[in-house]
Amino acid sequence: MTFPIDAVRSRFPALDHRAFLDAPGGTQVCAAAIEQMVAHLASGTANAGGHFATSQAVNRLSAEAHQAVADLLGGRASEIAFGPNMTSLTFAVSRALARNWAAGDNLIVTRLDHDANVAPWLAVAADRGMEVRWLDFNPDTGRLRLGTLPALLDERTRLVAVGAASNALGTLNEVPAIAATVHANSAALIYVDAVQSVPHVPTDVTMLGCDLLACSPYKFFGPHQGVLWGRTDLMEELQAYKVRPAGIKGAHRFETGTPSFEGQAGVLGTIEYLEWLGREVNPTANSRRSRLLAAMAASADYEHVLGERLLAGLARVSGLRLYGPPTMDKRVPTFAFTLAGHDAVAVARHLAERDIFAWSGHFYAVEVARCLNLENHGGLVRVGLCHYSTSDEVDRLIAALEELRT
């Protein structure tokens, strides 16, 4: 069926004449998420664990939110932890994992990742006297040099940290193949930053073959929250840094302190919205998981067509250089480029004056900027589409860039 773009956009109150092409930095929030947050706060909030009505309501809300996210990722509710953001959760997990790591051990990070999946591991390595090994990417293609991965692995490799998709270049990494290589050559754990993939493609933690995965609901139409998924047996082994009375069941051990229950309510609303979309595109879907998969598959197909339109337009702009995959094959709709004769900040300002919202800089992908020799030259311009973007917005972007022809 035709993707219901008008119905989709009607469920995002912020969408208007402005072109929100800043999705990689954070999407707009769907009405269902806003309504759930307001409803929770308006009806009376409380901390969890009490015997009175509002506390019992919070218990139910939190349990529902954990299960809803588990259904989105293909895991179990006990494997889900909420936190303030992906970065904070990753730092927390890194400290817990490193309790038994020692000098002489090593870990692997990539030069394609957001620093949230690099800096925590660099800090752990420094604290434990471990060796850091880098998996590079090809600057011409924006893809990881996976052929070099086996040589980086050995019996002392404790962890491989990799992004499912690049927040800078849009590259969709082959995580199942990476996991297979890691498992064939070491006993290392695999930590996946899925912040940029979850908004665009169906996610199945079992199929990915990873041990831990983190994502950010505010990148997939919800409020500012972070989500951690961890394999059940691994979660039961980890000693989280937490206050003593906090729970130790499954991934919940990483939820020390009072969480944002209004944030969890918003995430629950986001999942309800995606369920609605799943029913729209596939009325035969008969479970929440199947409806979520249908929603994400339809979104991916729609974004693929929209992305091809954008790539064709960028190719027509004189002096524009695209970085990353040149087609929509194995990529998400995040696009980074430079424009001859104009620094990235000037381009972003030019677009902003025309109500086209885009980013400039390195976007915390500091190793990407270094590898592309752009670290000291203003970085990149980045535009990102998502399933509420339109072909008209793509055409407006190209027209605005063509005004800057050299």
C-alpha cells in the first residue's frame, strides 16, 4: 500500500512549513508520547514501590514501558533498562563490565562511531591498562574495513564496540557479520550503539548476535530517554554500580535512582504510535511485535525512495561532495557533505534562514572528522530524513543548496 504520509504527519504537532531535516540529532515527538506524558503527570505521579494508588499506577506504567520497548527490540522486559540517555547508560555499563578486566587485555572500537560508543571504552582501557585496537573505515565508501577485524581479535579481547549505523555518514553496518566474526575468533562481548538504526530499520537483538545494545527514544519520535538491552545471562552476572537498596533483577540493576516515569510514559506512547502505523500498513499484523516490525519495514521502504530522491538531487549541486555510501544500499537516510567555497556552518545558516533545519560540525563523531581531514575545517553539513519527511522538503533542500552554486 502507499505509505500514509499525511496521516503520519498529522500525528506530530510540531510539523508545519518548517523542514525538520535534523532527525539524526533528534526527531520530533509524536502526539501519543506527549499525551501519555501529560496524562501521567496530570493524574498524579509518585515513586515506585508504594501501596497507594499513584505508586501502583507508576509500577504498572513502568512495567508496560519496559515490555513495549522489549517488543520493539525483540527482547524481554527483564532485559531492558531505562536511563537518561544512551551515553550515560554506556558509561555505567562500561564500569560494570570492566570490574574483571586487567592489564594485557584489549578491546576494539571503531573510527566510524559516535563518541558515546568510543569514549567510555577508552576510559575503561586507561583505567585498567588495556590495549585499545581500532577498526578503521574506508573514507571513500564510508564502510568499515571488516576484512581487518579477525586480525584485531585474540584470546585477550574483552569487548568489541560498534555502531549499527553511523550518525555522521549514514552507513548501516553489517552487525550480524561482525558478530559472527567476533564469535569465531574470540570470546569478546559485542556492544552495539543502535541509536541511529532503531528509528529506520526493524531491530531484532537475537538476529544481530550482540550481547548488549543501547538506543535513544528521542531519536525515534519519543522523549529524552536512553534504553539499554542486555542478554539475560550476562545481566545476571554483572555487578552494576548502584545504591544498595536498588533492585538487581536483570537489566533493572542499571536503573539506580528514581527514573523519569513521565519519560517512560512518553516512550510507551511512542510505541503505541508505531503500533498504529503498523496497523495502517499491515492490517493483518496480530501482535504488538508484528505491528512494530510492519511499521519499521514500511518506514524503511518509504525512506529508501525518499533517500534516492535526495541523493539524485545532491548529485546535481555543483561543488557538493557527498561522504559515505553513494546509494541507499546498506545505509540509513543520513547524509553528510561539503560544498566548495562554503564552510559547513555557513551552509547550515543558509538553510536555517529558509526554515530548513540541518546540522554542521562533527556531531560527536570525532574520529570520522579526523579520518576525513575535516576536523579543523568546519566539519560536515548533515541532513537526515525520517518517515515523516516529504519529497517536497527534499526538493526545497536541493533548491536552497543550488542557490550556493560556485
